[in-house]
Amino acid sequence: MPRHFDPTLVNDRFDDPGLYVDLAFERRALLFDIGDIAGLPTRKILRISDVFVSHRHMDHFAGFDQLLRRVLGREKVIGIYGPAGSIEAIGHKLKAYTWNLLDGYDGNVSFRVTEMDAVGNMTSALFSGRESFSRQHAERRAEADGLLLKEPGIQVRATTLDHGVPVLAFALEERAQINVWRNKLEAAGLAVGPWLRDFKEAVLHGRADAFPIEVSWQAPDADTPKTLPLGQLRNEIMRVSTGRKIAYVVDCAFTRANVEKIVALAKDADTLFIEATFFEADAAIAAQRRHLTAHQAGTIARLAGVKRLVTFHYSPRYRGEGERLAEEAQLAFLGR
Ligand SMILES: [Zn+2]
């Protein structure tokens, strides 16, 4: 059961930007930007647990209604994260509909909205279907670390870029990747099973070596213990590798401040997903619209030392020339 990010762009590179990251291990998915998501099948939409919104230009946010339509009546809490004003914006979206029949549903969806302002202060509020999506208990956290999501297995960090309006860029990181040696497991007489999940959780939570893990044996008898200490299992059947990292960057001007922030955020990422809206030949228009050119995107990727570069959010004016845009970015990435 390896933990894997499986990131895929939601749309064609000329259409609304969005990155769907399946977390197979946890049977859920993260979504970065929520423009048009009609291309996502319902089963994929239903896996979404958290949505990260860079900013609220329509091509990055209009799909919230499509999500809402699919999850209505489901018992789940979905996290929404965005720049300042996100709580009010989601509140308005939810207020636009009539909710007198929510009582009749088996389950109710709730949205926990967290907004981060330009200095990193975070405010959260809950909109519960049970309460007709009225806004409940806002809480404020003053943490300048930019960590929007912090779980034992993964974390998502954000930084604020300038696009004329504040735009969030995101980095998703696995905190550690735990692999079980299957051959060593079997050689020890242990059986593969759901207990491995508890074992990994215990490791990720940093439990003590003596922490007992309930195990399954291939051939249990009177002598096989029901539990083994975490430390012993960790030494015998487990290997930890450094976690993977991906970064998602859209809609920002090629300014010194933006470049420095992106480079810090995306440092050494396995994959950088970054907008490449214009050709370098149209750099003047890019600067005016506060977008990146393909060449600039590739330059940033090189400065950040990422392993792989994926460009998207191409201007529709270049339809049919997507490969050339990608190539311009790759050449800058390789320093040519
Ligand atoms: Zn955009």
C-alpha cells in the first residue's frame, strides 16, 4: 500500500486550470483550483476532500457550484482554502440557493473554509448543510508558516503572489513515505492485512518504540503474540523514504518578489505545475496582464531545482501551438 500522489490536470492546457491529486492510500483527492470541472467524472468529484483556490477569477473558482451539486446530501466535510475574502465568497455562493429541503437528505455536506491573508494569518469558518449553510464559529490562527493543511501524512503550504490581486501558490508534500518490505514481512510469518495501515499511522504519529501494534499472522497458533512493539516492526519490515513534493503555481507577474517566493516554495519539488500563459515574444502583454511567459516559467523551474516541469494555463490565443509553448518552457528549464 504505497502512498502515492497521482496528479493530473483537470482540463486541456488551454482550458480552465486545475490539478486533481489522487491520494490512493487515503481514498480521497485534493483539488488545486476549481474552474470548470465538468471533465471530472462524479466518482472522482466525490473523492475530493480539500480544494485549494489560488484566487477567485472565474476560471479558477466557477466550478464550486459543480462540486456543490455533486456532494449535496453526502455526509462529509470538505475543506476549502483560499486567499482573504474566501469565507465571504463561499458564504455568498451558498446563499444564492434555497435550502428548505435539506432536512430530507440522509447526509449533509459541510464546508470548512480557511482563508489566508497576505501576512499568513488564517481564519476558518464552517458552513454546515445541517444549519442551512449559515456561517458558524469563525476561528482565527496567527501562524506565519503558511501551512494550510497539516496532517500526519501530508501537508500543504501556501505563499501569496502578486497578480494585481493576491494569489496563492501551493506546495503539497508527503511528510514521509513508509514502505513495507513484503518479503521480510512474509519471512517473519506475518500476513498482509489492514493492520499495516494502523502500523503506518503509528509511525507517522511518531509513537514510541514500545507502542503495541496488533498484527496478523499467516498461521496463528497459541505461541504467536497478538501484538508486536512498534520499534521491532519498524526495524524489521519497514523502510522510510523522503516524501514526494509537488507545487502548483498560476497567475502571477514575473517580478523579483514573486520569483523568490515561488523558488522557496517549489524548492526541489518532484514536479512543478506552473502557468505558461504567453510566448516570450509577447512578454510585454504578459507583464501587462501579470502572467508568466513560458520562458519565465521554465526559468523559475530551473531556479527552484525541480525534477520535472509541467506547464499549463495557456492563453487561448495560441490554440494549436501548445507544443511550442511547452517546448519554450522546457528549453528555459534546461538552461538553453
Ligand atoms: Zn487564470
